[in-house]
Amino acid sequence: MLQDLPATLDATLQPIARKLTDHVPLSLDDGLRLCATPDIHGVGRLADFVRRRLHGDRAYFNRNRHINYTNVCALSCKFCSFYRKRGEEGAYEMPVEQVMATAVKAAGAGATEVHIVGGLHPWLKFDYYLAMLRGIRQACPGLHIKAFTAIEIIHFSRIAHLSIAEVLTALRQAGLGSLPGGGAEIFDDRVHDQVFKGKVREDRWFEVHRTAHRLGIPSNATMLYGHVETPAERVRHLIKLRELQAESLANCPASFNCIIPLSFIPDQSELGNLPGPTGLTDLRTLAIARLMVPNIAHIKAFWIMQGIHLAQVALDWGCDDLDGTVVWYDITKKAGSGVHQEMHVSDIQRIIHEARKTAVERDTLYRPVRRDAEDKVLPAMVS
Ligand code: SF4
């Protein structure tokens, strides 16, 4: 396999290349070297080596719809341009019927997944969330419901006076299929206190995902980069994800499906004075995620955050997934853009083919989706 490795320009990357061929996990020092090397394209080629070893020429996408049921939030994270206080202009909360109708429409358009997240609404009762899941499950039995970040799960546990395990069990009984990865931001107390002080610390985020994995509920993980964190803090964040994944793979019926490194978009947030990450910082960060965390199978270039052009390039920088059709996304938006952000399947496929990869439509658990001549999902392939 050594001959398959790229000849890198920077000699400091050679020991890392040897570790990769020997399947040795990279250390914090290795990660820092990947952050510091001027040979950024060497970092990309190493990440591409690992991606090819895991996935060959496959690149994944799904047909999904994001639903943000409310932007009313009790917290005020500085990096967030999404939240509103109740009564403030632009604040909204969807009735359960509206969320259900959106899910039904998505299923009718061929989606295999709905991705549901919102703010920490101070007044909605836990029953609202259970009714939402039950309603979708009843109306669309084949649709996978990926819903509620770890922060929302902790919020539910507070308002319902239930443990994390009890909340997750109740949600699963109502129809929950998996957890998205949001709310992780950067696992570091300094960064936490500076930009999202009201949120729970990393131990609670890990508690939710560890509990989900023990209960057999798969999940994803994110990392919000490009604001006030240092490269070392990013690398430590990734190592912490690798450690929980090792624990879950060894002991639990479920684990992380993918990592989604999220490029910070400063516009309209309290950190609007920051410049945000550049294209090369995006590519280097995605590649380092692939290299530091080989035990989480998939790295997603989420085209909403990285932009579709860079997400396409990222398919050669360690990423194997572009997310999906999305349709509606309200969490972050560049100034002047709306919230209708849709990619058509044919465009996603064209982008992947041009990157010399085979486009594979997947379900939430990365199983290939097969469709009949009328574009209907063959039932056995949907969770
Ligand atoms: S990031 Fe989440 S928890 Fe923080 S203010 Fe925004 S919606 Fe609320």
C-alpha cells in the first residue's frame, strides 16, 4: 500500500503517511503538523488516500428535507444567526400539523429522510415533540426521522423531568430514527465560555450520544470551525470524537455514522466582525477530520455550509458525502440569501460525476437506495 501513498513535498508528513498505511491512529502532534504544514495539498492527498481506502470511487448523497420547527430559543449563542426571542420580528413556531404536512410533502417528492431541529423553545411541552414524531411516523411509515440535537435532548429532559435515556426511549417509541450531530461546536471550555456560554459543556453532549449509542440509536457529529478556536482545539475535538466512536464500536449496538465539519458563517451573528474561514482552511479542516478520525466511516462536505463549488472539490480532500437535496434550511444563511436552498438530484449527480466519482444515493444509515421505474424507493432499502 505504501506505493499508493502520495509523494508529499513536506518531509514532516512522511511519518504520518507511514502511520496511515499501518492503520495507526494519528496523535495530537500529528494533527498539529497537518495544521501547520505549508504543504496543504499534501494533506489533501493523504486524506484522499484514506477516503479511497474506505470508499473507493463512491460519493454519497441523499434525498432529504430539513425542517426547522422553531427559531425561538432560550439561549443566545454568539455565533448563531438563527435564533429569535419570542415576539421578536421573524420569530416563528410551526404547529405540529405544519411539520407533518412538510414531511408528507417531502416523502411525496421522494425523500427518504427528514432532518428536524430547532431552537430551545421555552414554552413548548415535551408532548409537542412526541406528537410531531408520531404524526410523521403514522403518515409516512417509510420516512427516516433524524431529529433533535444533543442540546435539544437535554432541554427535553429538563422540561419533562426525565433522564436522557428516558427522553431518547420515548422519542424512539414515537418514531425517532437517529440523532443529528449539531450542538457540538468545539469541545473546549475556553471556546465554550467565549461564544456559547449558555449551552451545556461537552460532557453533556457526549452523555447524550453515548446514551443514544447504548440504546441502539445511531447519530452524527459536527464541528463548527473558523471562529475563535485554535487549530489545536479543532484537533482535540476530533480526537474526542474518535475516542467515543471506539467505545461505541466496541460496546454498543449503534455509533456515529458521519462527521460534518461546519464552516462558520459570520453574517448576521454576534461574531459578524470575524472574517470566517477561507476555502483552503475549509479544505484543510475537512481533510484533517478524515485523517484524525478513521473509525467514523463518512466525512460530509455539507454544501450549504462549504458552498457547492468547494464541496465538489472536497470530494478529493477526504470527503465522501455531500448531504442531500435539503430544500429548506434556516439555521445559517449568507447575507441576502433566502432560506429556500434546494439542490436537485440531477445537479448533485452531475457534480459528483464531474469529480470522477460514482454517485450513490444513500439512506440515513448509508445503505444504497434503489428505486423503481417510477422513482419509488424499494421498501427493503428504507429504515
Ligand atoms: S445555536 Fe442553538 S442553542 Fe444556540 S442560540 Fe442558536 S438555536 Fe439557540
